[in-house]
Amino acid sequence: MPDRDAPIQIRPSDRSTRRRWIERVTLYGLIGSALIHLIVVLIASLISVQFNFADAGGTGQTEGVEFALLDNATLAQDASSLITEPREIVDTTNTLSNMDLNLLSESGQERSIDDLSESIAPSLDPGGGSLTSIDDSTGSAGAGSGGGASFFGLEAKGTRFAYIVDVSSSMHSTGNSTLSRWDLTRNELVRSLRTLEPNASFHVQLYSSGSRSLFGTNEWMPASPANKRLASDGLAGTDPNGATNPVPAFDAVFRLEPKPDAIYYMTDGEVSDPAGFSAFVRDLNRGDRIPIHCILFGDAGSDDARERVEALMRNIARQSGGRFTHIKDGRP
């Protein structure tokens, strides 16, 4: 009778058969797994996900989708750049249908606003340039060159341009025109700023009884599209009033650092002390000799007053190497 507690004896042939079976199953499993993964990869490479935007008001065409993860700080920063104060849309294309403005005039002659002219001031290299024709649709004097600056046809060289502009009460005068002196000056100033090259800088100093910077700061403003738009808006919101005192405006402009390459000085009235003002400007400009281009707009009251203002502005332009022009209100 066999002993039940005796260990089962496995023959060597049975042990070898079991090992070969285990190896065969393992191999088949690996091959099957590899085939399954290969099939999955091939299927995935053939499938692309597309999104149809027709239900969102699109055209029904398929487009790619991009995702971005932003934190709250980034979102707040991005949103702040889109929040702007409401701005008045400024139309700077006022027409001058009743005017035939032509700046191609002979040197030394006075013409009406229909025939803007250049004075007898010498044409020197720092502020040289000839007058150009005005655009009938905009009242613009136009720029005669691709660089530098041009204001009422007086060209200037450089990259930093300061504008000293009269905003006294008399700038509301229209003469025989449909537009006021201020309308014409504002349109021309906006045009002048728009033609500045991107590498240029500008500063606008407005004056009447007192003086203020258009941007509220005594610094240079880069001639970027944004700053040009801000200047246009600021000029549109300016209402001329007060007397004519350019002294603080000149003082502010000559404090700019670095110094201007050229200065435009525009007025329509007479200062209280022409001789003292001329000496003041000469002393400010003694070490730098910055060209000051002078524009007289209108007749400055009586003939005597006009002659005094003309003599003053011609003197300032000549001493600085700038140029002078006189724009009369209109033909009688």
C-alpha cells in the first residue's frame, strides 16, 4: 500500500515541458502587447480633431484651437491695457472750400491767407527749406521733405521739435474765413505732428496769459502713433482765451533736455514789450543758437501793431538762423 505522505516525484521530462509552456505563453503575450500598441499608435496618427465654429457666428470652416493658461495677475495686466478713457473723435480734415491757399510765394512779400508767404529771413542750413503748397481739403501747409518737420510750410531739420503756440482769445477770430485762426492752426499742428518720423520727439507749449504743456509735463514726447493721437485730442479740447504772453512758454522750452533741434513760434498778437522780449529770447538762445521759425497769423490789430510784430519776429528768426512767415486773415 503506497505511503500518502511521501512527496510527489516530478519527472525531469514533466518539468522541462512546463518551462517550455511558460516561455511560449510569455513570448506570445509580449508579441500581442506590441501589436496592440502599434495598432493604437497607427490609429492615433490617422485621427485629427477639428472644431467647427459655425455655431459661434463663424463661416463654418474648420480652424485650429490654441489654449493659454494665464494667472490672475497676467489677466489683470492684459485687461488694464484695454481700458481707456473715452476720447472725442477729432476730425482734422476740415475743408477750406472758399480759400485758394498757396504757399509758393516770393520771398519778402506779404500775402493773404490765400497766399501764405515766406519772409526775408535768410535761408540757413539749420532751419532751411522752402514753402510748399497747402492742401485745400485739410488746410495743411504740407511738408516739403520726408524727414525733419514742417509747420505752415517752414521746414526744420533734426529729430526734436518744440512748438510754441498762441491760444489767446484773439485766436477765435475768423477774418473772412469760415474757420478761425485756431481751427487752422490746430489742423496744421496735427498735420505737422503726424508727419514726424518715428525716431523724432516733440513738445507742444501753449500760451496766452500763462503757459502750459499740452501733455502737462516739461519733457519730450516720442512721435509714436499713440502720442500723436493724444496730441490731436488735447488740441481739440483746447479753447483759446486770455492775453498774449509768450515769455513763460519760451522759458519752459529752453529748459528742455536735451535742447530742441528747432523751435516753431506762432502768434497772432503783439507782446507788451517787444524790445525786452527780443532781448529775453536772444539771451536764452545765446549759447545754443537754436533756429526759431516764426509764424505771424493775422494782422495783429492796427497797421502799426502789425509792423511792430513783424519786425520783432523777423529779428528773432534772423538772429537764431530761423525763418519767418506772415499769414493774413484774408482778402478784404
